[in-house]
Amino acid sequence: MPSPLAHQTGFLYGMWLSWVLGVPEIVQRTWNATRALEVLNEWEGTFVQAATPFLTDLVREVEAGAEVPHALRVFVATGAAVPRALAERATRVLGATVCGAFGTTETGLAALASPSDPAAKAWGTDGKALHGVSLRIVDDDGHPVAAGQEGNFELTGPTVFDGYLERPDLSAEAFTADGWYRTGDLATLDDDGYLRITGRVRDVINRGGEKVPVSEIEASCCIGIPQWRMSRSWRCPTRAWASGPAHSQCSPRSEPDVRTAAEVPRRLPRRQELLAGAPRDRRRAAAQHRRQGAEVPAARAGGDTEAPAAGGRTPPRQGGHPR
């Protein structure tokens, strides 16, 4: 179990699950993929549930010549979106079934794929609702959408939390009038009930009525980067766009990737600003501009950043995968 035991994944699906089943749990003080493969073979480990970077590391070690974990049967990938190409590659390289899943700290595990599912469903989706859990996709007005259509992902079930401690304002935002938990994710449900997380509600740019998922921009900015491991980190802060019918993207670790504009529809930028780094909020962005001697962009009404909660704390993040 590479996930920390203080995190929900490590506590429930590592420590607690091993106690319930009466089987050993393999724990590493510090993550090391080489050692992880060694102990998986020494102890004949059959099951791993962890975030995407751990899966990436195991695959790379085996591809580099490490011994395949022969007893490993299932790797449940949680904590971050799993690139479908990685899941397919891991299935082939590790000889184990990679299963998608969805859960949050607020809800526990809510959806899970099964090793008996068709391969494309097992690693190509975030699974189906667990027993007692109900999933739904709704539009901005709260009306259910058709199967396969993207919308706001909500769920209800016996393991959903009651609310945030001493934060009735956040609790009210987290639940619908009929008691469903708003995950804050965008998703689809297909005709067979398989869930696919497609983005975050707050990670959508609304420009003139066109909804542009930030995840698509991130994905297009990071195509071809061999060191892409942490799914929410930037590894390509600079990008070159050609003025003609094609554009190129480069990084210090990759060859230029040149494609026609038709292959990158609707995502070409109207304006560019060159910064030395990727600032996380407006205050850091303003400081970055000042250091470079550039004019600081004017703030929009209401400000660009989320105000801290009472006591100076930032409100807890709602939704997402288990940590």
C-alpha cells in the first residue's frame, strides 16, 4: 500500500481492508518503485490501490528491466485521472488488470470497475456505482441529462458524509435540495452505467458561451512530454505557436510536435503572455509581472482569487478523487 495510512485510500483500502480479510499488508515508509516490485514478489502481493503516479512508476521500472510482479492481479487506480493509454500499457506490462474507480474524502469509494468487466470498461472508465450508491449526471439547472452527455456529477449513498465541521455554509453548497452530494466534477454515464470523469466544474472556462475544459488545454500543452507523471503539474510552461496553418510545441525533454490547426480545434490562444513560471494565484502573478517590469493586469470586480475562510483558512476542496 503506497498511499499514506492517514489518507483515506491507505486507511480504508490498505490497513482496514487487510484487517477485515485477515491478510498481510505491505507498507513502505518511503515510496520506492524498485523496492515495491521486490516486496510484491517476495510477499506475493495480489492487490494494489493507489494513485496514478505509483502505477506510472511501476510500469517504468518493469519496462526498464525489473522483474514483473507475478502474483499481482489487480491495480485499482484512484486519486487522479488515469490516462487511458497508461492503463492499457500497464495492463500489458504488469500482467494485471487495471481498474478505474471514483471516490472522495466526503463519500468514500462510490464507483469501481471490476476485473471481469470488458478491458476497455475496466481501465477506460471510472467504474460503476457500488452497492447502495446512486450516481446521476445533471445540467446546470439540476435536470438529468441523456446517457453519454456530459454534465454535473452528483451521488448519494450510505457512506456520504453529513457535512463540514462548523461550516454550514460549505455544507449547504455541497448538497442539493433533495440531498445529493455535488462532487464538483464533470462526468458522463453511459447506457451500461459506467462513469467517466471528464473534468472539474470550476476548471471550465466560459468564453462567450463556449465551455472550454481546462483539462483539454492541459492535455494539449503536455502532449509528448516523456516525464509527465504528476497529473496536475505543469511540465511545459513555454509553448511556440506558428502563425501559419501549423503549430509546434517543444520542451527541453522532447522533440517538437508539429500538427495542423485542424488537429487542434478551437483551442488556439487569442493572446499570449510569457512568464518565467506558472503563478498559482493573482498575488503571485502580480509579483511576477513586477519583477519582470511589466504592467500588472487590472483586477476584475470581486477579485481573481478565492477569499480565505473565517480564521484565515482556505475552504476545503470539495470533490475529486480520494487522497
